[in-house]
Amino acid sequence: AEGLLVLDDQSRVLLCNRPAMSVLGFTERLGEAAPRQARGRSVFNLCTRLEFLDDLREALRRESDAEFDLADATRTWRIRLSRAPLETGRWGYVAALFDVTASREAEKLQARLVSDVSHEFKTPLTSIRGYAETLLDEIDPDDDERRHDPLDLLEPRGVHPLRSPDPAAGVGAQRR
């Protein structure tokens, strides 16, 4: 479940749900009390997640919306903090907490896959380039018609993965 926290203009809790209480550490101060037990209390007295409080203070100081991540040993939460008008005519804040653990893990796996594939392509291409350079050494240096850049022998269209800083980028360019 996603977390929700609504604060008034004095940073007091107007509304929160159990996931927000748990993620922000309210349960360490209130135990397993119902979310209504947090109402009217300062978020700065309830929250045990200092990084959240730091980001909240910055957003309050700037009087602006903010987005930031909050992570612990097992989960990562994306927090969207938005200014919202209150019934009193003043401004408060709504914090929506989204569990992004799975997507962050997928991003890490994707980055690793790209790195591994890049390495796997670069190793044999380096050997092939060396072989092409060896073949060129056998060509008469005065024979301009037969002498070319060794990479031109490998790819006639001029797309050279070994010339790119990221070999995977060159491979992707060939498929387009």
C-alpha cells in the first residue's frame, strides 16, 4: 500500500495512513496506535526518519513542491511533497509515498546488463580489430587502393562500435 500524509501550515498531522506511519517512523513513537493518534501532532515530533525531515524542512523553507527518495535496508520509497490549499485558507502539504523498490532494482539490473553486454562485445571486437590491422600490415604500404582504416574493413557502413566510448551504443546504432 502507498503512504499518505497531510500536514497543516504548522507542520501538524491532519491525516496519515498506516503505511506512512510505518515508513516515516511514527510507529516508533506511537507504537501500533491508530493513525488518528497522530492527528494534531507535529511531524517533527513524530517522524524518526531524519532524511525525510531534512527534505521537508527544505521544501517548507522554499515553499515549493519536492520529490525525493527515502530508503532503508530493504525498501525504497519515492516521496512527492506538494503544497495544497487547506479549508482554513492557508497552505499545507500532502506527501504521497510510493514504493519504488522493484523499479529501482530493475534499473540496477538493466545497468548491469548493459555493462556486461558492452564488455562481451568489446572483447571479441578488439581481437578482430587486431587481426584486421595484422592483415593490413601484409598489404604493400604504397598500394593506396587496398590500404584502408582497419575499422573500415570490419564495417563498410562506417559504424564502428570500437570508436564509440560505449560499444553497446554503437551496436544499437547499427540496428536502427
